[in-house]
Amino acid sequence: MHEFTTIQELRGWLAEARLVGHRVGLVPTMGALHAGHLSLVDEARLRSDVVVLTAFVNPLQFGPGEDFERYPRDLTRDAALAREREVAVLFAPSVETMYPPGSEIRVVPGPTADCLEGAVRPGHFAGVLTIVTKLFHLVEPDVAVFGQKDIQQAILIRQLVRDLDFPLELVIAPTVREPDGMALSSRNAYLTPEERQQGLALSIALRAADAAWRGGERDAGRLVGLMEQEFRRFPAVLPDYIAAVDSERLAPVTTAEAGTILTLAGRLGQTRLLDNHVLGRKFP
């Protein structure tokens, strides 16, 4: 595995890979790798010849008072995990490399970014889409893989690919969960054992709503109410939003059909947790 920190190194290696006809896969991450990230690598390897994994904690997607400084970082461990998964290139640039002095151009999303996470974290998705656009330009991947856990992010990146005509295949891979149902997240490392038990509120609420839907309930308001009811059993988790939305523009729905997204987020101490489920798919 090659480990690069500069754009010149990355582009030079990729130019040689393309000369021999390699199909390039991209998995962007902020590091602190876990099994969820590695499942994205596995998906990219199935669809490409060489995988570029990026590990970059992007300051543009963190707001004032958020956890940019304390976000978990362990590049040595990340490199070992990437090497085990047969990643071809680990790209771990500095902030100065990605945003040199004088950098000012940003990708500004449309109204799909204003709800849910965007309402709670103003400016977050402008930072996400800016770094993803830069990585798409630097790597020029044939396929890029993102996770369903950050469903609003994935939907906005899908729109980015469409609207800016990036010539790539976008894959949104399923959320990977712990045996008890909790969605894997790098921020789970912040939780104490007691907080982690409270954090099960999200997956338990989704599972209850999914069971009701499979039992015939189609009223989105009642499904949201059921999730809110489950949340109240875990008083340490303060909900930011609990919603049933469509899969294109994340607009609220009244009737929950297959493909409707149940999405929710909450605060547990200083940690934000988020999760979602697409109705009609199996809940693990």
C-alpha cells in the first residue's frame, strides 16, 4: 500500500495506474476507521481494480463549538487496517494541502441541504460537498462508495454527481451495525458504557417503526410517533429530529411507502448520534 500526503504524489500514482487500464475506486473517510468504513472498501474493491482511501478530518464541515479538535485520529491504526483490506493508496493530506492560503471557493448546496442535519448544523453540507468535489477532481474515480448511515450526505452527493456531471458510479452501501443494532460510528468512541446503552434509543426506535410498517402501518405520522415514544424510554438522549421523508429531496411524507426513509438524530452528552432506515429493506 502507498501512503501519500501530497496531491502531486497522488496524481502521479493514479496517472500510472490508468496507463495500465486500472479502474479506480474511491472511499472518502475522516479516518478513525471501523468495520463500517472497511465494508465500503470491500464494496469498492468489488467494483474496481485499485482502491484509494482518504483519511482527512475536514474542518469545513465542523461548525463553531463542534468536535473538530477532539475528533478521533489514529493514522497508524488506519494505515494498518487499510493495508489488511488491500487498499492500494491511503491519501492523508494536511489541512494546508487541501485548503492552501487564499482558498475561498466553496460548493453551496440547494434546499435539500437545509433540513434535518442541515437545519441542526448550518453550513455543514457546504463543507462536505466542497471536500467531496475536490476529491472527485483529484482522484477522478470510476466508482465512489459512501455509507447509508449518513443518508442526507449520500443523497446530496448523489445530487452533486448528477448536477455537476461527474463521470463516475456512485454506490451507497448499507449501514454496518453492532450485534445489538447500534450503527457503527467513529464518534461512538466518545461514549461511556452507560451512554452507549442509552444510545441504543436510535436503533430501537427504527426497529419498532419498521416492525409496525411490516405489520401494515402506512401512516407516517404514526410511525414517527412510535419512534418518539421509544425515544422517551431513553431520557439521556435528546432528539434533534425524528422524521419520515422521501428518498429524493428528503421532504416529509404522509404515507410511508417502500423506499421511505426513517431518519433520526439525537444528542447524548457532548456526542451527536444519527441513524436511519429505508422501509422495505431488511433491518439487521
